[in-house]
Amino acid sequence: MTPVPDTALDVASAVLLLLGALSCLLGAIGMVRLPDLLARLQAATKPQTLGLLLVLAGTALRVELESAVTLALVALFQVITAPVISQLAGRSAYRSGGVRRDLLVVDELAKELPPD
């Protein structure tokens, strides 16, 4: 089996890094352009997490194995914590009145929270 030429790794790494940067940019634009808090939470969580994962994957292709394992741990913790933090922020905004409940299509928290 012949080793992969450095050119192929460079191209793959560059593509992953550029896609990750583009995803982060789109998430940042969504944070500015989207109208309400819940939509902004969506833009803050999903594209930013995907962008970070792509950047970490592109970087992992070009570093030693020990550093790549560290990058994998960073990716794991990001995937675990980002949705939890987003959910907690959304629930806090809902409870404090930062979300217009009349605009929600489905309101699953209304059954769980006591009426005002």
C-alpha cells in the first residue's frame, strides 16, 4: 500500500478548513439576520458546531496522532455541550418571557410549566 501523497492531504485539509469556515460564517450571518431568539439559537448551535468539526477534521489531517486525538476530544465535548447549552438558553428565555408564545407552531413547554 502506497502512502497518500502530501498533495492529496493538503487538498483535503484545505477543503475541510474552507467548508468549516464557510459554515461558521453562515452561522454568524444567521445570528445577525434571523428575527427572534429561538432562530438565533439555531444559527448559533448547528452551523457553528458543524463548522468547528470541519475545521478540527481539516487540522487533524495535518498534525501528529497525539494532537489529532486531542482534537477528537475537543470535537466530542463540543457535540455534547452545544445542544445542551442551547436547550437551556432557550428554556430560560421561554420562562422569562423572551419568546413570543403566540408565534410558536408547537409549544411543548406549555404543558410542563404552570400557567401564568
